[in-house]
Amino acid sequence: MKLREIRKKIDSIDSKIVKLLNDRAKLALETKDLKQEERLDVYSPSREKKVLDNVKKINQGLLKNESVISIFKEIVSSCLSIQKKIKVAYLGPAFSFTHQAAVNSFGKETKYSNCSSISYIFNEVEKSHSNYGVVPVENSTEGIISHTLDMFIDSDLKICSEILFKITHYLLSNEKKLEDVKKIYSKAEVFGQCRKWLEERMPSVQLCDVQSTSEAAHIVAGESNSAAIASKVAAEEYKLNILAREIQDYKENLTRFLVIAKDFDNKSTGKDKTSIMFSIKDSIGALHDMLVPFKKYNINLTKIESRPSRAKLWEYYFFVDFEGHYKDENVKKALSELGKNCNYLKTLGSYPIG
């Protein structure tokens, strides 16, 4: 088959794709009024999960699942923007890992607002300046991000989804040689993720803690003899040289992000996670008693963390993630029994497992 004939067939397929995309967009627009009647949010992580799971199931061609999913995420995002213009707050500046995680989840059609701190993100969503917020909560190397957990103590915001995002760190600089770098900027958590590399390669270099990796890249773009640990995207944006690649100590370096919103409620997908927080009465074996209902009703705990109360000395809040939806019968029973022995119990949200 000649090249001209192949290209003619490709053009024909492209025309069909464009028509089908617009047909899908029209159907998405028709759901807008129906969602309003049922008081449903236009953003539906549970529905999106079903769409993407189905796409992976029916994909039998040459394209990898990752490629097809990436394409469909943008399709879903474009259709969502037709139903409602949404705004998402993230930990900035632009091109931070939180920003990249947000775009990966919501797509490029969404309007984004960069915030200088995690508390600022919560405030933006609470005041309805943004519809959603994306906050980091846990890293596979460095563990929990306590500031995010602390914000849930006084906030009524709900968790509506989680994003698992692979983090790859690069050393960026205006310099061209490692030996010319005297100072490195990045987040404290990032230095922890690259601790071994830094100790072996740059033990005498000054480490400077800043709010985000993108801020680090921005600072370094205007300095000499300095470097930033940041993303490849930041290198491209600030036109910095890459002095070293993948410098994180563990290649499978994942950060878990939470999407937060006001008055959000997901439908059950059958593969969900629920997050709760509670405080307990100070007595011998109290924490053990709190965990008994989960074992009794065969609920798998995936995370438990404690945070000190800011109101009372030696009193703690416990944050728990477990498999299941808060509307599942066994979960209802477990939470009911748990609540009887708690000073305080709050369900932060049920959402599809990332």
C-alpha cells in the first residue's frame, strides 16, 4: 500500500474520531441538567474510574494502556469543562509535583490556582474560591505529611479522590558541572528522598529548604553556583541544565495526593477506600479496643497515623484508612461500634482506590 493511500485512510479515521468526540461531548452536556436535578457534582471520581477501567478492559490494540488512559483522561476533562468550569487549587508555584499530579487527574482544560501552603489550599476550597484542592499526604520513602493531616482536624472538607504519582528527581542548575554547585534548594521532604545520593555525591554542599520544588527551580534560574532538586518539567520551564537524573534513593518513589472538596459524596465502586479520624478516651487498652470492630467485620486497615491534639496535652487524634465504602453494611456496623468508644469520630470521605 502506497504512503498516500495510508495517509488517506488515516485522515478518514481522524474525521470519524473528531465526530465521535463531539458526539460524546453532546451527551456529556445532556447529563448536566440531570446531575443538577439529582444534586450530583459534575466531577465524579467513581464514574471516571469506571470509564477508565472499561477503557483498559477493551483495549486490545497496539497502544499501551498507559497511553490510552492518558488520552481518555483529556477527553473526560474536556467533557467536564463543557458541563462546568472548575478551578483546582494546588501547592505551587506552577510545575511543582502537586501541580503535575493535579493536571494528571483533572486534565489541561481545567483552571488552576497555585497556593503557597497546604493551609492556603484548604482555605481556598473552604471559601469556595476553588472547587477542589490537591494536597500531598504521604510519600513512599519519607512517610506521612503531617501538615495535611493536621488541617483535617478543624476543617469540614471531604476527601473525594486520591492520586498516586511517581516522583522522579533531577538536579538542575545554570552550571554545567557538579563541582561548581555550592548550594542546593528544594523541599525538606525531597532532601529526605535523595539523602543517600546527596551524602555520597555532594556531602559538603549547603541545603536550603523552600516551599516547593518549582520554587527551588525558579530561585536557581536567577543564581549562579546553585542547583535545585526538581522535576524534568521544571528544567524545561526554567531552561536549566540537568546535572543528574533520577537521584531519588528509591526508584519506585510514589507520593499520594488527596483531592479535597466541600460536601462531596462518592458512589461506591466496589474498590473503595475510606478515611476517618477519631480521638479516644485515655484509658488502658483504648487504642486496641478501637481497632477491634475492624477485625470483627473483616475490614482491612491500610494506614493508621497519630497526631497530637493542639487543644489538650497528651491527647491524640488517629487517622485511619481502610478498604471499603462508608455505605457498606460491614463498614456501617464497624463505625457505629467505634463511635461508641470515641471522644470524637469523623468520616473524611470514601473514594475509589488510586
